[in-house]
Amino acid sequence: DAEITQSPRHKITETGRQVTLACHQTWNHNNMFWYRQDLGHGLRLIHYSYGVQDTNKGEVSDGYSVSRSNTEDLPLTLESAASSQTSVYFCASTEGLAGYTQYFGPGTRLTVL
Amino acid sequence: RKEVEQDPGPFNVPEGATVAFNCTYSNSASQSFFWYRQDCRKEPKLLMSVYSSGNEDGRFTAQLNRASQYISLLIRDSKLSDSATYLCVVNNFNKFYFGSGTKLNVKP
């Protein structure tokens, strides 16, 4: 069955370190998204991509970057981790946009000490 | 103003009760609407899309009111397994906007 996976599922790191969170989907979806979820804020969009070599900033993109070298993967990099980036991170993909459902990965719980 | 707003709850209801959630959105040009369910520490999962004419899926009914810019979710005959957080999601200009969620606790 097609799926979307994230790794690692849990990560503890220190302030200032670079961290990369992986997202891999086997649906061959062009559209992929990264969100963070914090209490009281719901899911907030970090970065998104509509296809290979396409990346766009979301509402909370500062301190994060993504790259899209193939259809299946959209890794999220924290350039220099900060305690404010402690959160749960969800990756999602969708076949289309308006009217199409997003499918989410299981999430990565990141703690920055 | 947030793109999507929901009452955070929690809504505490007994088994068998009927409960309704509302969600308002700010952009009148929004194109598509969804309700997702999220269990504690898990990923959101689609519960149902919301269509202009309203739609029903078993015990769940979703409605859209474009004039007042809100969507609703009605759950009839609540089950213990319905306990979760329900997220309202709106798509406009090819982006998805999420409400903060409404927490439902169904008690025996």
C-alpha cells in the first residue's frame, strides 16, 4: 500500500545543531507540505513544494529549509536548532490542491535542549 | 485574524449524545473544506470533506454555509471511540489552513 513515512519519530538535539527530518511518500504525489503543531496554534505551514525543484515558504519558515530533488522526498532542515523549534512536525502530501485530501505522515517529535 | 477559528472545547458529552462543532473561516474565496480527526499524539486523518449541499457519512453530518463563512460537524449517537480532537481545514489559493481543533470527550 502507498504510504507516507517520517524519520526519525523522536529526536532530541542541542541548540545550534543542524537537524534534518525526513519525509518519504510512495503515492507519487507532486504536492508535499511540512507543518509544525504546537499547543494553542494548531498546524502551521513551514514549507511546501508543488513538484521537483519547487519549494515555497509557508507562514513560519524562518530557521527552516527544504529541498525537492525527487517526487518522493521532502527533507526538512533546521539550520541551527533553537528551543523555540521544539515541536511535533508533520509531513503531508496530496495529489491535487483545491478539493483534494491531504495525507499525513506519523509525525516527528523534536526536542531542542 | 486567523484564517480558521474553532472553539477549542473541550466538549464533554455522554455516550449516545448528539454534539455539534462549528468553525469559521475568514477568506470568502476559500475553495474546499474538510474535517479531520486527530487522536492524541497521532497524525490528523480525514474524517470527511464538506460539500456545498451538505453531506452525511453514517453518524456524521457536515454542512457549509458560504454566506456566513462557517462549516459545521454534527455527530449523532456519540461513541467512546469518537473522543478525539476535530480539526477544521480550509483550502484557498492552493494552501491548506487548519483550525486549532475542538476537543471532544465522550464519557460512559
